[in-house]
Amino acid sequence: MKLKYIILFLIILFSGFTRIYKITSIPPSLYYDEIDAGYQSMVFNQNKTDYYGNKTPIHFHSFGDFRTSLHIYSISLFETLTNNQELSIRLPSAVYGMISVLIIFLITKSLIPSFLLSISPWAIHYSRIGFEASGMVLCFLLAILFWKKFTFNFKSRFLYLTVFFLCLTPYFYSTAKFFIIIFVLLFALIWR
């Protein structure tokens, strides 16, 4: 039993290394969406608005569209903790990617899915850039974890946590609205 947790710890360390090592230089520069999110979070930290002056927005008004808020609020938090703008833009995604490796283990109770997520090129790529997908995946995995706990214990707090994290998921990445409906129907069908 102890060996399993030691291996899990090593897997999480490995996922941290693959996601954080030279995070400010690989990929070599910030791309447009990262710069926009960093600028939004910098303006938010200074004024508590987006750069159009909307107070504590649910969706940040950007130049060409609206951006989801939780990712920008995460960057804002990391900006207050670090003095490096590039690091504060990319670090939230890396942290979400590392936590997702742990949550996969808690859902499956197996090291194999955790290891596969830690080496997945897709997961590493989106965890190394300031992109909202890592936060969306983490929230969705937390919803699955609490749904699983609810189906075994029938304690209402797990159901509330499931709904809470499902509701947070689109605030990391807007496209989640489309697939959450399908998964809620699948949850209900499987639970029935």
C-alpha cells in the first residue's frame, strides 16, 4: 500500500517537472491569448475591472470576444504571488495539470491512468501554456470524483460538490457548456 503512494508521489513529481521545467521559455514566447489574459489580469489587479471598465466581470470583455473569468482570476492570483509576468500567466495551467493527475488517481484508484495523464502530450502541452483547458479538465474531473463519491455514499454534500464543479467548468472554458449537458444525462442514466 505504501509503495502505491510512493509511486503516485513520483508520478506527480514527474508531471510537475514536465509541466514547470523552463515554463517561461518553452514554448519560446507568449502567444496572443496568453498576452491578452495576462493583460486582463494585470488590469484586474490594478482596477478590479476588465480593460473596458466592467467591474468584477463574470466574462472579461476582450478585443475580439469575451474570455472566461476563472482562468484570468487564477492568473491575477499568481501575479500577486510572483513578479514574473510570463510565469504568472503559465503557472496556473501547470498547477491544474498536476492536480488533475492526482484527481485521476482518486477517481480510478489506479496508477496507470495517472501515469498516462502525466505523460500525455496533449495534457503536457496545454499545461505548459496559459490556456483555459487545464482548469476546465480539473473542474470536470472533480465533478466526476464527487459524483462517484455520491453514488457510493448518497451524502448530499457530494451531490452539491458535483453540481458546483460542473457549474464552474464553463467559467474556465466556454466550450464545456456543450459537453456538460451530455455528461449530466449520462450521469443520470448510469445512476438510474
